[in-house]
Amino acid sequence: MQTRNWLNLAGCLATATLLLAGCAPAAAPAPTPKTEAPKASPKVETPAAKPAPSPQPQAPGSTPKPAADQPRYGGSLAIPTTGDPLSLDVVQEVGYLVVNVLQSTYSGLIQSDPNSPEEIIGDLAKSWEIAKDGLAYTFRLQENVKFHDGTALTSDDVKTSLDRQLDPPRGLRAPRRPEMQAIEKVETLDKNTVKLTLKYPFGPLLTVLSSGYQVVYSKSFLEKKGNMTKDVMGTGPFKLKNYSQGVSLEQVKNPDYFVKGRPYLDGLTFYIIKDAGTRLAAFRTGRVKLTGPGEAGLMPTDAEVVKKEIPNVQIISYPGLQYGNITLNTSQKPWSDIKVRKAASLAIDRQNAVKVLAQGYGEIGSHFPGKWGIPGNELEKIPGWRQPKDADIAEAKKLLAEAGYPDGFTVKGLVRSEKINVEVSTYAANELAKIGIKYELDVKETAVRTQLLNTGDFSAHAFHSAYIYPDPQNESRFWTPPLRGDWGQNWARVDDKKIFDLWDKQGRAVDLAERAKIVRELDLALIDYAARPVVYWRNAIIGMWPEVRGRGKLIGNYNFQKYQDVWLAK
């Protein structure tokens, strides 16, 4: 996650090369162990929203200085990001480039608790009730919430924001619609109460709605503007002041924010810095006090260098819910042949990927994170994860020959331009070369890459995909059928009834033990279908200078980007 003071960007750019020249890797920590598969648990009573506890700050203008460990007001943070968002519409876009820079300007209905990331607490909703049959969720909103233009939030704004995803207008993409298909309708009961009626009981609903992408827009602003691609109008702790494409997004404190006493900071500036070495140099010299999440975070080698160089800086490794994979376009040859896809999956040495790519900050894994995934000791018995690799390589070559490619073939691999994705693409190319597949890297800027994925104008794409929240439902967006010809994030163009049915079935399972069995069956089916072979799972790594406080616990790369509780100790 990200938060930083920015001093002299030009100087940072100039010194990056010199600072990086002396870097040398050190030994990495042991990989994080896999958690156990979920066990049956009793039904949870209807949850109620609860505030995240935090100490009371010293009021602005007070004479005594606050203690060093107490929040204080003031200061501005500069935060690096790796590129421009494709547009400013959080709901319509995918990837971290939009949500990480605009989550601080919006609020959602509910959210993950920053002090206990796997729990759900209220945001715009102060409380909610779930019907006994699980088919209705009624949310009561905070009173006196204002959008940044001064208009009052009502239940109509929540309904409009959800309906925009459930039944998107022509020309609007709704990539998270597959996760919300259980919602039958959204109703406003009064100006502060909204009710969601479901088609069937849907266990992951609250988790889905807690996503950082589930922001609430102003109905009146949407009606006036038509879309949100070039505008920002939220209720969050910060307001967008200026966006200079390719340079920065500047935000200022929202004095009317509905959470009393927040935010602490006067503002945020998100600097667009594409070069990984420049971002690292900014952190090492103290010009930037907190590294970014995901691709904007530290690489394993960088983390070890910083540990030795600056002992008082914290290096935090945490579950990034992020995995490297190779997405294969199954609508095109050669990947339309399942034998070819299986051959590619068999060729990958997953254990070596953890050593080479994660350098100890990761683990082998299947399609699902944590307690939902297949444990490592079981995976090691499955083709593609077996060691040594001799049997897998021999089987892969046999499958290619049967598919009509005894001498292999050449294919272009789309590459997202960040360093981390170039690395996994290079690793995939080296692995596929062992069975005769020449995988040529085709590097594109993130916006261009995303457009090519959306239109299906690519053959294969090795990159890092990440869960927004630690629940299998989040992965469904990569495996669901198209809507009106729009494949959403099903970039592999998977069209398989068994897989679609299993996704639907696991979402309907309310009992955790029952759902775990279905998720296991689904995981094995996805492995067999081999449309998105998993390479490895990677921990997120951030660096944080001691004066940055209030980040809370961390999990994943897409939530916890509001910065309302972040403050500077000096």
C-alpha cells in the first residue's frame, strides 16, 4: 500500500540509476505456509455495521503537540502509481490503476475492516439486516452524507450505482457483473434505506459488495454527465483537484467527510512513475515514504537491499492475493485445442517459479487463495506440479505431437509493461521453450494491453492477476459467459457449461463445508481445462518509513486505499 512525501521529482529521476547500481540481493525469507481448507461453521447471525476503532486525534490548531504515537493532522503524501487509468470510471474499468488512485475519493455501501481485513464493516451503510431465508438484504444509510458537489446522498444513488452494473447501458462495460448475478432487484424503501432482493441465497454477497470497486456514484451527476470516464464525484475523504495525464492526480481533503475527524492528511498526490528503478530510488532516498501496492510495490530483491541499507524502514510482506498465470485465448488456434493448453500447463515448473520469481516471497498454488486453495502437498501429486519435471515434459511433448505440433510452434505473448509482468512473461517463455513453443514477448502499455484483451485481439498473455477480496467468487469474472457479446474479463474466451455450472453452484452454497467441496471440484476442473494455467502465488511487499502511521493490516492490492486513517508522525 502507498503513502509518501514527495520532494524534488526531477532529482529523484536523475539519481535513480546511481542508487540502483550498488544493489545486490540477499537471502529471502521462508515462504508463507498455506492455510487449511475451510471447515463447516455455524450460521452467522445478521451482521451489523461497526466502526473501525482508532485513537482520537489532537484537534487542529490546539496548542499542545500530540504524543508521537497519537494521530495528528496536516501534511500531504505523494504516492507513486505505474501508469494512467484507462478512464476515471471505477466501476467500468479493471486493474489497479483506477481503483488505487480513486478509492480515496469514493465510498461504498460496506467495506473490509482495515484492522481485521476478512471482516465486513459499514461504510455508507450504518447497519444492515438479512432475511431469514437469505433472499433479502436491507441496508440503512448514514445520515447527512454529502457528495463533493454538496448534494445529499440518498438511497437513489445506491440503487443507480448497483443497477448500472446489473443492467449496464449500451456501451458501458460492467466487468464485475458476473459476481452480482444473484441480485434480482434493488429497491429504495425511503431516502436512507435500500433493499436488495436475491434470486437465490448467495453466500458471498457481502464480500462482493465490500470490494473497493463497488463505489457509489451521484445519480444526479450521472444523469447530467452521462458517464464517469472523465469526472470524479464521490463522498470519500479526499476530492480530486487536478488530473494531469502522464504526470499526476492531485487530491485535497474533503472537509465535509461523514466520518468525524477524518481524514488526517491535507492531501494526496499520485505521481505517475512508470520506471520501477525510479520508484525504488524515490523510496530509498526518503523522497517517498511508502511504496505502492501490487506492481507499484517492492520486488523481492529490492526488499532485501532496503533491509540492509535502511534498517529503520519497515519491509512488510503480506498476502497479496496475487498469482502469475498464462491466459490463453481459447477462441483461437492453437489454444482452441485442449491438448495444446494442457501441454503448456505441464511445461511450467511451479516450484522453480517460487524461487526465481518470488525469491521466497510466495508459494505454489491452484486457482484459489488461502483456505480455499488445494494444499501444496496435494498439488505436488497433480500433473503440472509434480517434481521432478521429466514426466510432465514428456507428456507435454506427446500432447503437442498428437495435436499436430511435433516440432512446436511460434506464438506472440502479450506483455503488460510493468517489470513484474515482464518477468513472469520471460519465465513463461523459457518454460514453454522446453517443449518447442517459441513464445515471443509483445510488450504493451497497460491501457493498450487491456484494450487488446477486451477485444480478443491477442493469442496469449502472461501476467499477474489478483483477487480483490479473499473469496473464490472474485475469480468468477474470468470464467463467466459473455453479455451482449462482451466477454468482460473472461479474456480466455472460456465457453464451457460444466465450468459455468460449477461457478453458479459454489455461489449458491451458503454452508461453508458444502461450498468448499464444490470449490475443490471447480478448481480441479479449471486445472484440467487449462485456459489460465497458474504459475505461482506471490506475496505483496511494501516498504514504509517510520513516520508513516495508520495503514492498518494489509491483505490484497485493491482495498484499503482510502488513506483516511493515515497520518504523519513528523
